Amino acid sequence: MKKLFVTSICSISLLVGGAQTNSLINKSESSAQKSNRPTVEVRAERSSMRMKNDLNLSNDQYTKLYDLKLAKYKEIEEVRAKYATDEQKDARKDSFRKIRDTYKTSLKTFLTADQYTKWEEFIKVKRDRLMKGYEQQPNSKPADEEAVMMQVELD
């Protein structure tokens, strides 16, 4: 009975130790990667499918939306690469604002008025949820509503 107990304790400790070692290895590998963000195409596909379901888009609208989102996400990646440092934060914000405005105007061209209104409501709900999250974090600075709005619309 004692041998069984000692054996089980040893095996449990080996399993726990092995699990910790594997997690450390995985963390170091993931930190070596530049980003674990999905590709631009995957993000455009996911976002377009979500909007297709939420807004009841036709196949033609979906195709236009996918192309628009793909172009938008590529522009965003270029801006992030171009203005990567904190000193270039204002230029990055301005570029994001231009991308957002272009995206909104392009959406209006192929969405119906009802679909566009529904999309704006989704954006408002998402922004409010994000603002509440910022407010609930201890020791956090007040959320910049414009930055939150940019983040919501660029997603």
C-alpha cells in the first residue's frame, strides 16, 4: 500500500513538472514570433461572415464587403509597420482615421439604409462594452473614447 502511494505521488509530481516545462517552452517560442494574429485574409473572412449573418447580406454584398475589408486590413498592417514607434503615434492615428472614414463611405455604397443603421448600432454596442471594460480595470487611466472608437471600427 505504501509503495502504491509513493509511486502515485512520484508520477503526479513528474506530470506536473513536465507540464510546467512544456508551458515554458511554448511561451518562449510564442514570444519569439512577431505576432500570433491571424492573417489579413482570415480576419477579413471572419469579419465579413459575421457581418453577413448579422446584417443578412446578399452574396454580392458579401463579396464587396470581403474585398473592402481585405483592402482595409492590408492598409492597417502597412500603417502599423510604417509607424511602429510611439513617437509616430499621431501619424498612425491620422492614418487610421483616414482608413476608417474611407471604409465608412465605401460601406454606404452597397449597404441598404437599414443594414447601415444596424451596423452602426453594432459598433455602438461594441464601443460601449469596450469602454466599460476600461473603466472596470483597476489603476487604469480614463479611456480615450476616440481611440476606443478607432479600435472598434478597425477590427
